[in-house]
Amino acid sequence: MKRIYVKEEWCLGCRLCEYECAYANSGTHNIVLALKDKAIDPNVKVQEDGKITFAVSCRHCDEPLCVSACISGALTKEEGGAVTVDRSKCVGCGSCVMVCPYGAVRLTKEGSANKCQLCMNNAFGEPLCVSKCPNGAIVFEEK
Amino acid sequence: MKKYVLIGGSIATEGAIEGILSADAQARITVICGEKRPLYSRPLISYVLEKKTPDEGLYFRGKDYYEKKGVRAVYAMADKIDPEKKLVCAEGKEYPYDELLVATGSKPFVPPIKGLEGVTEKHTFYTMDDMTGLRAALEKGGKVLIVGAGLIGMKCAEGVKEYTDDIVIADMAPRPLPAATTPEAGAIVQERLSEIIDFRLNAALDRFEGNKAVFASGEEVAFDVLVLALGVRPQVGLLKEIGAEVSRGVIVNERMQTNLPHVYAAGDLVESYETVSGDKRLLQLFPSAYLGGKIAGRNMAGEEAAFTTDVPMNATKLFGIRITSAGLFLGQKTEAIVGDDYRAIYTDGDRVNGFILIGDSTRAGILTDFIRKKRSIAGVEVTKLLTDRDLSVYPAEERRAALGGKYEI
């Protein structure tokens, strides 16, 4: 399947991906409405190790531990390989957060799980963190 | 075409169906389920009682899960296994198998207590039927006594709270959640819940006199509805009577095989390889059931797969308090208080044995991964792990490969 991969040697640490992710999943095409004066809670997070930076989002594992731990059926491994979340089903137990080795599933302020869904379920249809990365450090490809 | 029979209709069975179908597309799978309803998620019953999840939501993979997977569902209680003829008998009918999975799970433990037979409204809280029975009783109103302050009793209390504020929770232990927390964390939970829950701790139940509990101390608690949440026991009967090896639970090898040919077991009834101690233990966890079932299924279908590492773990939110833990609370303890949150990590040399987090659990899976993979914490600050963990705590090579797509962490 096509996945998001990160070339950490190319990452500038600019965090544009975080803002683009928040915009992509805001439910509006107006970037000002989406981001102005808002505390963002994106599905991709830039982390650092000394001077090295890298953008971390769901790896869409072949054997996703989050899905095997999910008691509510909110997390699903889809036929095409993507791991999706149906937040209306989530009970907020946090089992997914307890098991994800990438720390790529989180609980939002409202208390339900959220994660990268490859922009499949929003108006953009392809990962905006990838297309908007100014240095090509995030790619979406089949390996 | 191989015939697979799976006894039990819960999470290990779901895992096994997925495992079998991944390896054998022609599989003929029969599920024999004594609970007589489609696959559902038992941990959701407290959320349904609490009215946070609709009744239909219990069928967490859809009510038509078996149909979708092409699985024949037989809603009958399995009475006996004939390992010679390779048959399962259930309510007068016989079901032949090539490969058998016993996934009968566990059931609530109800010890003999004097006077229990005279209690008019007594319930356990484990199955969907338990929940609907309790809900009907609660809708009539009255005072509730829950005996057992473990996870089941406490999650039950959260649901009961939707119906009445008049709840007493009693336990022999000195604190709530005695098995799932440390003394420090349990004390925090107790303190934060003491305004909404009337705890009776260190309280050994002596007898019932009608709808009144009498404790060893002489203390009496009158109630209208009684819930017994005293833990669960593995259901090993079917396997024991045909000579399977059973200790506290059924003994299986890494491939989830019992000592009997073509007979596998997974879920609450089996002992797992516990990673930290290296011992076989009854873990009885949801993810263990799914993963164990899946490994069993793949092996039943002719693949070679092993379930070699299992970590005790729990994540829950209880009356707004998030509690996340994994591993064993043994070794050197390092604590951190961050705002209202309490965190502790237990280490031995360069290994993480366990952790418990009250409050924020962001990226807790990284801590769990240290336990599961027996990673070394050499060069990683323990306070970083406790307060600000991210992928920088993994070896750079491994992180780069994982993000760059060479392999999964």
C-alpha cells in the first residue's frame, strides 16, 4: 500500500506539515477560518533528536497493535491497508495509546482517539503534509 | 477444504478467524457459541450501562460479522470434545473438525457466601446478559452494593452512577484497583473518587442476611441491588476432561497448541509468556486474546507463527481519571508529579519493568514498547521517558528505518 515516509535528513523542522494537517482535517476550505487563533492538534507531529527533526504520523502497520487493542471497534485495518478511526464509536479508554510504539495515536481534548488517515476521509483526498512539505521530506509512496 | 471449529464467540475467536482466513481462503469455519449471540465486545458493557454506547454498539465488528467472513455460527453450548473422532458435541449435535480452537474464556468467580441464596437482586457484570439484567434492576431504583473494587467492579460503578448516587463499593483489599495499580496510584484514585463513591475497604464479607451484607468487622450494609465483581476464572472444563494440560490456565506452546493434537486454545483461559518475569501467567487481556487467537488461527491453517511475548497492560478512564499501565511494578521506582498527574516507571538496570500513569498518557505506547522489546534505556533519561517521550528515545538507526519505511519498530 502507499504509505507516508519521512526523510529526516531533509526535514527542516518548519512544522508546516502540522499546520497543513490541521487545515486538511478542519472541515473547511478556508485556511484562515481553519487556523487563525486556533490551537492546532494535528495528526502529524514534528519531533527532534538533537539537531535532527522528523515528522511522525501513523505508520499504518501491517499488524496494527492499536486495532488489536481497540475494545470499541473504532479502529479498523481497512482492506486497502489503511488504519482508520471511527470516532463516533470510540469510548476513550486509551488502549490504542497504550500500545502504539510510534506514539501516533492520541486522545483529543474531547477524549476520543484520533490519528492520521492519509487524508482519505477529508476533502483533500491525498496527504496534505506530503504535497505541502517545502523540502520534499515527506513522501507518499509504495515501497 | 479444511474444517475449523472454534468454541467460544469472543475476541480470541475473532483473532482466530482473521488468522485462519489470512492463510486459508478456502477455510470452512464453524463457531460454536454458548452465549447464543454474534461476536461482541464485553468490555463495552459498562459503557452501554452508562448510556455512552448504544446497545447495538456492543457488536463492535457489526452484527453480521460472521456472515461477512463466511463463518457458520452455531449458537449452542459445547458439551464435550472427542479428540479421537475429532468431533465437538453441542446440544445433541456433532461438529467434526480438522483443527479445533477452544476459546471459552473465563467466567465470574462467585465464592460460596452464607446467605447469598436469600439475596433477591444479585448480579455479576461480565456478559451482555449480565448487563441487561443489572440495568433492569437498576431501573427499579434503590441502593447498590458492589463487592469487588477491581476494574470490573469500578467500571460497573461508573455505569451504575447513571441510575443512582447511592453506591457502596466494598473490597477486602486496602485500596481500589488492587491488581491494576500500585499503592501510590491506588491511593490517588481512592482519594479522587471518595466524594462520589462510598468505599468500604479492608472489608471481608462474612454473610448476607436477606438484602443486607454483614462484614467480618460487624459492619452492615443494606442494599437493594447486589453486584459481585470478585474476579474471573478461566473456563477450562472442556479441555481438562480430555486430558489437556492445565495449571492455573490451559498450558499452550508458542503456537497456541495444547498438548493434544489439532487442539489449540487462546484467550482468557490460557497462560501467556509474560515478558518481564519470563513466567507463564494468566493475563486475561483483550489484546492478548486477539493476538493469541490470530497466532492460533495461522498455525491451524498450516503456517508457522509464534506468540512469544505478552505484557500485562491496562488502559481505562474511570470517572474522568485516566489510568494507563503496563508491565510489572517491580524494581527501582522513579516517580514524577506533573500538574495533577502522577507517573511512575519501574526499572531494573537498563530494563523497563513497568509503568503507571494517572492522567495524561500521551505516547505511552513508547514505554510499553520498551517493556515488550526489552529495550535498553542506556543513554535515555528516565525523566524524558516519564514526561516527554517521543521517537527520539529509540536508537536513531531504528527510528530512521521505521520512518523511512524499511521496517516496523
